[in-house]
Amino acid sequence: MEAFLGYGFLQRALLAGIFIAVACALLGVFLILRRDAMIGHGMAHVTFAGIALGLLLSVVPLYTALAVTVVSVVGIIKIKKKAGLYGDTAIAIFSSAGFALGILFVSLGRSFNVDLFSYLFGDILAIGNEEVWLSVFLALVVIFVIVLNYKKLLFMTFDSESAKAAGIKVNRLDMLVGILTAVTVVLGMKVVGILLVSAMIVLPAAAGLQLAGNFKRAILLSVAVSVVSVLGGLVCSLCLDLPASGTIVFAAFIIFLLFFLIKLRRDRK
Amino acid sequence: MDSTAQKNKILIRVEDVSFHYGHQTVLSHVSLDMHTGDFLAVIGPNGSGKTTLIKIILGLLEPDQGRVKILGRSLGGFSEWSKLGYVPQNATHVDPFFPVSVKEVVDMGLIKEARSKQAGKEKGMEAISWALKQVDMEDQQNHRIGNLSGGQQQRVFIARAIVNKPVILFLDEPTTGVDAETQDRFYEMLGVLNKKEKMTIVLVTHDIGIVNKHVNRVACLNQKLIYHGDHDEFCRSEAFKSMLEGGHHLVSHRH
Ligand SMILES: Nc1ncnc2c1ncn2[C@@H]1O[C@H](COP(=O)(O)OP(=O)(O)OP(=O)(O)O)[C@@H](O)[C@H]1O
Ligand SMILES: [Mg+2]
């Protein structure tokens, strides 16, 4: 392990990975309980358009991805309210439109290459210096905003009508959660890639929710699962020479399964 | 009319409020005042607009016409939400898997502007214990809300609504699914909150029996405000007689 840590690339991967893992898990708990688990999946498809646009324009794809994703999430929320669409319908519309646009950008820019694949499948071990600091900073912002609004978010997730009556600006917080989700999806993409990013948001939180009897514990457990998956996944992938993204997500899945079985046993007693 | 109520401060003023869902009129020209210390029962048949009226007062719905003033301010400029407590109808449609403890649910009611953190925390714990004691749920404070019965959940929501010691407490049919004995104790508790804590209470109910025991003001609603005033007077009124004789449907014929 110590020998490993001597490598700059591993230090960077661990640093970014841990912060992003915490942000994903925190947000994931709220999204699952709001029945919004699929928004991560939908936003990931939109991110694809952002990445492809960056590659087309030769801009750092992380920036274009952030811009496109945040704009889309605002669109999804607005359309949902104005047009009275169901949440999953709005997500389906935007994610397919986003992916289609991405394909067009890719073919325009002739960018079917290694770069694109590293975004699709994730390549945390190749994360650059600038990207590490940007990722850590954004992850910290997400974590900070969630912790600061913890009680309000819990109240409105549990019972949005009463939360409104208590003076909580529910619409404003909805928008905030949407934007945080967009940012987190783009961050998670750095770790496990577009195709697996929704797993980073959903799996650790789903695992934590299996065993927790109160909300604080659900949050802490989910964060722990997320961090352990990233750490364990990264180490395993190096030792066994496997791709990091697949190993991380599979580690999270194993933990989820374990928690699920523990819960089954406990409930039977 | 009621001389004490005349002297007391007006907490809520509903002025000529009308509300429609599409073409359906739900409330038409409703005006009423609520005073400090009132224990007001809002009664009326299903679909008569009781819940709608409460939601308009709380700013959850915008009236198509008319105005609401709370504590002297119009709804737009009102910000002291912690002075209002609210137990919505069907509050017990709880997601059984939501991992939240009784204590955490009551704690939601304590959302307020920033206070000193530590003092706030201790005060918060005290307030939570007090509220849970009022509804007889102290022993279950660490239970998961999804594991409680419907009536127990209802009591937790009442604790959440009173944890701030609100000036006005709104309860929308709070005893649905609560057994008779608990109901009695619950109304007893509301009586105490009303008298000792000087809480003004607005209670939507179908239970005319309870109206007799604790309530001092009655509002009888069916699209329009059919009766509003003193409880004793209400018992002598035509509205009450028709209600007792023909059940609710007599009132609902006056559409
Ligand atoms: N979201 C809605 N959309 C359309 N119409 C509605 C909606 N909510 C209520 N209504 C209509 O408004 C009317 C008043 O409803 P409200 O919930 O205020 O009645 P209520 O007096 O509280 O009845 P109950 O005793 O059944 O609780 C009803 O006729 C209902 O059909
Ligand atoms: Mg109602």
C-alpha cells in the first residue's frame, strides 16, 4: 500500500475519489427517498452531449459538461412544473435528446477516440492535476450545501406540504438539489464514467438505506459505503489489473447485496 | 356577540376569499376573523372546502379573490412561519421505508432562523421532549416512524406541529384513525394547550361531539360560510339543528 501511495497518479485518484464519493452518497440518499433515483442516469446521458461538445470545440470537456448538464436540469425542473409532466417522463425526454445531440457532436468532431472512451467508461487513474483540484472543490461545495441545508432537505423530502407550511422555500430547494445533482453527475463521471455514474449515486445510498433506523445513520452509513467502495475498488483494480470504474461499482454492489441479506435475516427474526 | 373575543387581538383575518379549481367553485366570499385564545372548530361536509381554506390561510394555495392577514401582515409579507403549527389531513400517508426516527420527525418542526448553535441544541432537545410528552410518545422517540401504527404516527405529527409552541395551531381532521380513548385524551390535551399555553387552535373535524366539549367558536362551511360565531349560540342555531336532524347532507344541499 505504501509503495502504491508513492505514485502521484494514485494519490490524485484517491483524493478526488474520496471527496466525490462523499458527495455522491449524500445526494443519493435524498434522491432515492424523493423517488428521483433515475435522475442521475438521465443526467449522465445529457453529460455525454456536454463532453462531446467540449471535444468538438476543443474546450476542457469538464467545463462544457458542467454547463450543459446544469442548464438541462433547470430545464427538466421547469418543464416538469409548467407542463405538468411526470418527473420520469421529463427525465426520459431530456436524456434521450441529450444523448442524440452527443452522437451528432461526436460525429461532427470525428471524436470517436480514446478520449471519448475514457469519459464513457471512466478513468480516474488518469485524472490530471487541474481536474483534481476542480473536482475536490466542487465536491466540497456539494457537501457543504447539503450539510448546511440538512434539516430543510430532510423535512421537504419527508413531507413537502408541511415543509412549505413551515416556511421552507421548497421550489427554490428543488432547484438547488437539481443543480447539485448535475454537478455531482459530472464529478462522478470522472470516477466511473458516464455509463456507470448513476451507480455511484444510487448504490451506496441504497445500501445505507437497507440497514438504518434513523436518518442520520442512513446518511453516515451511505457515505461510509461509498468511500469504502472507492478505496477498495481502486486498490483491487491496481492489484488485479482490472479497470477502476467497474471494480468500484462492483464493490458497491457487493456491499449493497451484503446489507440486503443482513436486513433479510434481521427482518425474519 | 362574544365580549371577550371582541377585546382579544385578531390573529387571522380572512377577507372575502374565493377559490376555484378550474370551473368548480370551492370557496365563495368567505370572511372570518380568529382571535387570540380561540378554539375554533371548522365543520362541514366532505368537499365543502375546509382543507382548501386552511391551505389558503397557510399560503399553500393562492385565493382567486380576497385577502388573508396573519398576525397583522398580509401573506406576502409574512415570515414568522414558526408561529404557525400545521397537521395536514392524511398526514399519516408515510413511506414505511423512510428511515427517520420519531425524534427526527419532531425535530423538523424546529427549523428556524440561526440561533447560537449549542444553546439551540439543548433547547431543541428540551422542546422535543416536551412535545412528545404532550402526545404521550416519549417512550417511542427512537423508533422508526414507519414501524408505528397510524394513530401513533398522527400523534408524532401533532408533536411536530406544537414543538415550536406556535401561536396558532391548525389541525385538519387529526383524529382520523385514532381510537376513541386516545381521541378523548387528545382533545383533553388540545384543551390544555388552548388554556394553559394560550395556543389558538383551529380544528377541522367531522366530530360534532367534540365540538360540544372543548370548542368555543364554530365555523360551518359549505362553499360559503354558513355560520361563524360563538359555540353556545351555534348549538341554538338553525344550522346546528338541521345538522343534527338530517346529518350533514342537509347542509350540503345549500350549494
Ligand atoms: N387538487 C385538486 N384539484 C381539483 N379539485 C380539487 C383539488 N383538491 C380539492 N378539490 C376540490 O375542492 C373541493 C374542496 O376540497 P377540500 O379538500 O377543501 O374539501 P374538505 O372540506 O376538506 O373535504 P373533506 O371533509 O373530505 O376533507 C372538493 O370538491 C374537491 O373536489
Ligand atoms: Mg379536508
